[in-house]
Amino acid sequence: MQSDFAAVRELLECAYNRLTGADPASQKIREAVDTLIEEAAIAECQRSPMVVIPFPKTRRG
């Protein structure tokens, strides 16, 4: 079974948005959660190959 990185990122973003305090603990945890969000996004992008769809070339004239 593969991890659902998109769902993980969504849940981490919810947690990040709830850390609204200006205290040092909230700031430290917010930074850690932000790092995890970035890592989940990177893992999500690396797993699914990008598909490039070429546009048809048109001739003008």
C-alpha cells in the first residue's frame, strides 16, 4: 500500500492553520509542520511522473 501524500499534506496544512499562537512553542511547531508539508509535497511530486501533452503545431498562412 502506498502513502497518500496529498491527504497527508492536507491534514498537515489544517494543523498548521490551527497553530495561531505567538508563543515560542507554537512558532517552533509551526516551523516543523511547514517542513513536513514541504517534504510531503516533494514526495508527492516525485512519485507521480509528469505527463507533458504537446500542443499541435499549426501553420499560419
